[in-house]
Amino acid sequence: MARNILLFNDFVNDYHLGRTEEDLDKYTNEQQVRVAAMRTFRDLQLDSFRTISTIRLPVNTSLWTVELPSDYVRYTKIGVLGDDCTVHTITLDTSMNISGDILLDNDDNELLDVNGFPLSSARITSCSSTDTNEVDNAGYLFSNYNYNGYYGRLFGYGGGNNINGYYRFNTEENRIDLSINFPHTEIILEYISDQSLSDDPKIPVECEKAMYSGTYYFLINRMGNPVGQGDKEQARREYLNDKRMAKSRRLQPTKNEIVSSIYKQYTLAPRITS
């Protein structure tokens, strides 16, 4: 078994037992160390190391939506599983409608949730089409042109069609909204997961030094005397430098990856034959 990780609980114990009388955070207890270490871990996992998770999620075909997993942070790829067992990506469409109607009571007053925010219905999925023979809509000057009484598409406007479908993030509902009549019943979501939600998060060994300096910085950052501002600034700079080094070590490509990338660019380059 590879030993390229350090368990979070082991790190907290090592940090707590490894302090000396010269350390400025010597009077902090183990619970304070654990809180500072967790803040450092969550900060590092967004920049210096990322845990990529891939999951297959069902599509709610009545609303054309997909619920995000509880440990979701940010997506890296969204697609569907093709017949060739590869992920075929779907396209982001920011013009997709995700709005609904505000719910009202019998007195036409807004219905509010437990937090005091207005309740809304499911998003509108049926829309009436506009008559393309009406020319008083200024939008037609941009999206269509009139030629001999007929309307057509502008050259260079729009174009392309992803047969796999389109999506848009609904941050208010914490879900993915898909295009109407999405042609698949499941999607493949590749995303950065929040490992701090696990019982004993795993720390890559490349980030161990940054974990120590970050925990130390978060512990002394809000202390008063005898911790001076110079000590806090020194600790902050050390943490940022270790954080940068951890990212460099973690994401450094191998020689074969560099050669493969160069070769791929070379093979895709156009060739001029005589």
C-alpha cells in the first residue's frame, strides 16, 4: 500500500505533541489545533491539491434537473456516457430559463420559507413561440434579417448544436438544470469534492509542510500580546510560500506528459504539401 498520504487525525496529534516552549501557540489546546488545521486543509484543497470525484447522477425527467452531491465544490466536467464508454460533454447555456413564478396565497401575498425568502414554483418549461413576421421587435435586428419578406439567420450568429444537450447551474436551488427533453436519463459529473466532510481526511505528503505552517498561522493570527504583528506577518508569508511550493510539487507534470503534450500539438498542426 502506498504511503503518500497523511491522515488528518494523525497530523493533529503530531502537531499538538511536537510543540515546544519557544512556540507562540504553545498554550492552545488540541481542539483549537484541530479547528486551525481544518481551516488550513479546506484552504489547501482549493488551490494546492484537489480531490477529483466522478459520479453518475439520475436526471429528474419531470423537471429536467439533477441534484448536486453534498460534497460538491466545483465541477471540472459534465457529460453523458457514450456507447464507446467515454464521457461526451454537454454544453453550458447561460440563456436557458431557470426561473419560476412566485407563489402567492389566497390574498395575493407572497409565500415565504422558514428563512423569510419568497417561495417559487418549478421553472417554466413551456413557452409560446413568437411570430417571426412581426418586425417591431428590436431583437430581430440582431438575431434575424429580413430578405424579400422572409426571415433567416444572420451569418456567423449562433451556430453549432450539441446533440447531447445543454445545462445551466441553478445556484439558488443547488442543482443543474438541463435543456427541455434532455435525451439522456443520467449524466456523468466530474467535480472537486470537499474532503473535509469525511471522518478522517487524507493529506497528500507534498502538502504536509504547508499544513504545519498554515495551522501555526491560523492559531496565532488572532492572538494578542505577546504575539506581535511582525510575528503574524512572518507566519503568513511562510504559509503562502509553503502553499505555493505544495501546489508546484503536487501538480508538476512528468517528462512523459510534457513530451506527449508537445507531440499532440505537433500532430494536430496543419501540413503543407508541395
